[in-house]
Amino acid sequence: MDSMMNWLQEYQEMIYVVILMIFLGIEVIGRVPSVLHTPLMSGANAIHGVVIIGAIIVMGQADANNWLALVLGFLAVLLGTLNVVGGFVVTDRMLEMFKAKKSK
Amino acid sequence: MEMSLLTISYLFASITFILGLKMLSHPASARNGNRLAALGMAIAIFATIFLYESDGKKLGNLIWIFAALILGTVVGTLAAKKVKMTAMPQMVSLFNGMGGACAALISVVEYNHLLHVQEPATSTLAIIFGGLIIGSVSFSGSMIAWGKLDGRVKDFVFKGQHIFNLGLLFFIVALATYRIAWHGEIWMMYIILVASLLYGIFFVLPIGGADMPVVISLLNSFTGVAAAFGGFLYGNKAMLTGGILVGAAGTLLTILMCKAMNRSLMHVLIGSFGQTSAASLSGAASVGGSHKEVTLSDAAMMMSYAQRVVIVPGYGLAVAQAQHACHELEKILIDKGVDVTYAIHPVAGRMPGHMNVLLAEADVAYEQLVEMEAANELFPQTDVVLILGANDVVNPAAKTDPSSPIYGMPILDVELAKQVIVNKRSMKPGYAGIENELFYKPKTSMLFGDAKKVLQDLVAEIKSM
């Protein structure tokens, strides 16, 4: 019980953020028209690529002699970049088509 | 000073994520929303590289980091630019898997890194294992989803698979709990990693192809949660907000998709699709009867003298890349004074909105696309319905046959129209693997062939009339 309390104390700010973000995430996309479901999923997919920040930190803190950490870290940054860049570019491509139609 | 600049960068990034997602939910602002989020992401990445400090030490290995960033940017951009619009769902799944793998790798490296010093605190371990398990499941699950949509992986069900999956999940949670709370062996992490990867595979394998969009959306929100664990690990608010935002929004999107198909998430998850479809396949023989074919010139005639034609696009249109040919046909019919509308089922194609994206690519006007409810009101006053490679979304079994796996799914009531022309490549059942009695109805005539070829021929035929 004590450790639970300590944990809540230690992470209380983060827990607030989590709870607010859950409601915000639901609220923000609550009224999305079904036309935009695919681009929205793709855009959200790119946003969770923010995990790359963790990969960069891991990579940057890796010991220069620790090859395993370097290789795994390199892979993590690489995959994270693929997620971010690929995700945003694919979404942009999808939305480009909506725009072309709009200008007509 | 620099630390606060980093904090501001993360705050800015978090705001762009929220605004970006908000703008993505409106057609007019969607593109800018995506770009805004991308800008925030770029700032967060570069701020991390140059400003992040831990115990007064800046990040090292910058050459490696930049090499990975550049390589990833080049490959990611090329892949995203080259992919065909029809293969979009697979691509999203693939990128999602990359993010999951990234989260899992962070946990692996950080686990070993921290253990070099001492056994980390219980809460830290719990966070590391959370990211590891969810990230791995998301990675291997996304790979299978990608393989399935790409036709590389077949549905695979074995007896007692649900029990096996539950057992595997229980094993993972139990072992992780033991490792965290009772300081189990260090190598247990690798067992958990492998078991989580396996779970992802067995989790997605039995789920039918038609449910894949739901699964991708769900795995998308998984990766969001995995990213949020990373946020907890580093006390990083950009990762936390981005991750949880996607986790929550992704879950809602998953539920919205399930609703559109009138299926409960539970049913999708335990993979009832794969099981029941086999059962109803055997019963499908009773559908039987004979179908009648229509010639190209008859079909052309029917449509050009109709008052109203409703086109129902499906995955067949997407694989044949026939969206431009379809737009051609629509234009020539409109020139003849025919009222042409597209009826878009919420789950037509492989993803909600898939057809809208494709037709938008071919410059089909937004006003001509109507959603299911509006279309169903239109059908009684429609002379000809042209079904292009759609199957399950017009299958009356969803209304009449309680044993059908799609029973209860709302469908387009094309039967209310005077004539139905179905373009398919053959009489083979659709993606859900079930027969469609619509094809044997007296109103229905079949027009076999590749959608693009058939549409081009129809256009030529109407022109020559």
C-alpha cells in the first residue's frame, strides 16, 4: 500500500496528464466524418512515432563500446524514423487527393 | 536555460499533436493538421538531440543517430511515395509495426543499461516491461496484419487457439509480475519478449481479413500506449501526450469501426469470424440456383437510358485500379443526362474511408458520394445499381441469415433498385468467404471481368451508341 502511495506521489503529474489526454483524445476525434477515418488513423499512426524520442535518448546514452546497445539503439532510431516520416508522408499523400478535388 | 528550452519544445510538440489530430478530423483543415503535427515532431526530435541532458551529460553517438535518421527518412519517404493507394492499409500497418518495435527495443536497451548499475526500482521495471510487452505485441501483430492484407499470410486457426492465446497472455503477465515484484532472473526479460512476439502473431492470425482494419486501428492504439510507457520512463511529456492521445483516439476509432460493422470488439478479438465462416460455407450450397450474365452492350444500354444510376464501389475496384475508369463512366453518363451517385458503405474496401480516398484521387466530386443511410433511401428510386467488386457489403444474408458471420452488419439495400448489375471477376465469394444470394436474384445480372477493363469497355460502348 505504501509503495502504491509513493508511486502515485512520484508520478502524480504524469497521471494527471494521462487522464486528461484520454478524455482529450476521445473528444478531439469524436465527430470525425467516416471519409476521414483512414487518413486520421494514418495521422495518429505518425504521431505515436514520437516514441523515437525515447530511441534517440537510448542511443545517445549508449556506451560507445557497448556494441549490442549501439546496434539495438540504431535499429530503434531507424524504425522510429520510418514510423514518423513514412506515417506523415503517407497521410499527406492521402489528403493531397482531397485537396485536389476541393479546388475544382 | 537549455533545459527549459527543451521543455518548451516538448510543450510545443504536444500542442501540435493535439491541434493536428483535431484538424485531421475536418476535411478542410486535415492536410494542414498533418503538417502541423509533423512540424511539432521535427522540433521535438531536434530539441532532444541537441538539448537533452541527463546528469549534466549531453547525448553522444550523434553520428549514429543522424545516420539512422537519414536512412529512415530516405527509406520511409520512398516507401510512402511509391506505395499504391490500394496498398495503403498495409503500409499503415507496416509503419505501425515499426513504432511498436521501436518501443520494444527501447525497453530492451534501457533494461540492460539500468541493470549495469543496479536492479532498477519496481515502478521503473514495471514501466519497462509495459513498453516491452505492448510494443512487441504491436510489432508482430502488425506484421501479420500487413502480411494478411498483402495476401502473404493466410488465416490460420487451430483447435483451442483461444485457450492457447489466453494461456500465453496469462503466462506473459505472470512471468513479468514475478520478474518485477520478486526480482526474478535477468534473462526472464528475453522469455517475456519472445512470448509477447508470439502472442502478437497468434492474436492476429485467426482474425478474418474483413476485420483487419479494426485490428490495425487497435494495434495503432497499442503502439500509442507503448510510446506513453516510454514517456513515463523518461518523464517525457511529449512522448506521454502523443502516446496517450493516440491510444485514446485509436481506441475510439476502433470502436467506431466495430459499430459500422455491427460487430462487438470482443467478437473481433476472439476471432469468431474465422470459425463461423467455415460453418456457413457448407450451408451456402443451399443458396445455389443460377445466375444470369449480361452483355456489355446491354449493360451500357441499361445505364445510359436510366434516370438514376448508383455505383457501389468495393475492393475489386481498388485492386483493379479502376477509379479513373469509373470517373470516366460517371462523366459520360452525366453527359447523357443520367443522375449518377456513389454509395459508400462505411467499410467498403479494406478500411473505412478507403473508397473515398480512391475516388477522390480520381477527381470524383465530394457531393456525389453518399453514405449508407442516404443511399438506402435512394435505391427505391434508382433504375440501375452498378456494383464494382463489392460483395459482403451488399450481401442480404446480413439481414436474413442469422447463421451468417456477417449477420447484423448494416448493408446497402441494392435489391430495392429496379436493376442490379454486378461486376466481379468470377463467382468466387468475397473476402469474408461467404456466398452471396444477391447474385442469384432475378433482378441481378452479372458482368464478369476485371473492373478497369469492363468500365473502359462500357465507356467505349456508350460512346458508340
